[in-house]
Amino acid sequence: MMKLLKTLREAFFPKGAKGIPVGVFVAIVAILVLVAILAPLLAPVGPNTQNLMGRLKPPGTEARGTLFILGSDELGRDLLSRLIYGARVSLSVAFLSVVLSGCLGTVLGMAAGYKRGWVETIIMRVVDIFLSIPAILLAIITVAVLGPGFINVILVLALTRWPRYARVAYGQTLAVANMPYVRLSKAMGASWIRILGLHILPNIIAALSVVATLEFGLMVLFEAGLSFLGLGVQPPMASWGAMLSVGRNYVSNAWWIATFPGICLFLLVLSVNLIGDRLSEYLNPKSR
């Protein structure tokens, strides 16, 4: 445990680092995750509780006994409560889609890099086809076929982003598969599943972790983009992207509806990307 804490401290709070430490952005992500987990306890009211007498109230105002700390939307719903529950939606979609796409891409990429032959040809040609299509366009087409919704958005994002993991896992597996300990395990009769799971995967997990971190921020943006277009999480479920879509119609007289979700998206994506960049530098001996 102490070694792990020391490694994390060296990665995110390096000595002599200039500018804002990456640990600050780790704290931002941790706070957002904690807010999402404790949403029912932190939200002042329910995210869908309407107060038509309190429509479009600016931050800090009160209507019918309800204090709107960050203002209210066009239906009189508390914006702070919807932001808190929107964090839960964004983080859940991003986490589950990263896990699904990471597992699928890693398994296929490792199989292609180790088995070679026709397995490599089929898998990598499919990867090339997926990578040749813009990801957001592929996501829009897929969700248009499957239909919008929380579960469908997760499946769509996982199906459109697995090729990146497959490409990284494929290249890393090619480099590790010729190592002496892998050849020795194969000569001793170890199955290819055992070799991939015990000898190759632990040696490529660092590179895949960096990809997953960077993909997490991208999944947040994709979910927000799909919800903004009406193809993601459907009302009345709170979503930062859907709140931005509604807020664009009230920019002139209710700026807070679009401003606060935009700030949340900016902070989350920026923090995750900077964490991913720092992990990439720390895990690369040449950078250190």
C-alpha cells in the first residue's frame, strides 16, 4: 500500500513541477465522482421536481419556499440538483462504456497479436474499417438504429470506441509475444489463454490504462453531444448535454442554464485529459 501511495504521489505531485499540479485535477475528478455517488444526499430537491412559479429564476433567488442556489430552468426545476444528477449520468455512461470497449478491444487486439494468421487479418481489417469512419458520425448512425436511451448510449459508445484499444493491444502484444519468458511458457505447454492472461496482459496494462483515461474524457463529450442532439439520455433524466441543448434557447435571459453545465463538462474533461497526459509521461521511461 505504501509503495502504491508513493507511486501515485510521484506521478501526480512530482517534485519541482511548475504550474498547477496534476493532483489538483485528480481532486476535481474525485470530488465529481463523490458528488455523483452521493447525489440523493447532496441534491436540495429531486432533479425532476417542478415549480412553475419559479421558472427561469436567477441564481440565489427563492420561489415558494425553494432556494435556487444556481437558478432554475424553464420548468422551474432546481439547476443545482440537475447538475448533481447529471454528473451521475455522465460519469456512469463514460465509465461503463470505457470498461466495455476496453475489455472488447483488449481481448481482440491481444488475440490478433498473438495468434497471427487469419485471426490477425480479420480482426485488424475490421479495426481499420471502424477507424476509417469518424467516431461521432458512427455513434450517431448506431444510436439512430438502436434508439436513444441510457443503456443504448453505453452500448453505442462501446461499439464505436473498441478499435482504439484493439490497435494498442495489438501493437503491445506483438512486442511482448517474442520475449523469452513468453516463449518458455509456450514451450512448457501453457495454453494461449494462460499466456495472454498471465504473461502478456500485465505487461501491456500500463499503455491500455493511459488509453482508457483519455477515452474517459472523450466518452463524456460523446454522451453530452448525443444528448445535446436528442439522441442520448432522454428526458426527464438529467444530463449535462441535454441541459446545454435547452439552455441555448434561453441564453439571452437565462444564461445560467447553459453556463453551469458547460463549466462542469469543461472541468471534468480537462481534468481527465491532463491526468491521462501525466500518466503517459510517467509510464514512459524516455519522458522521465
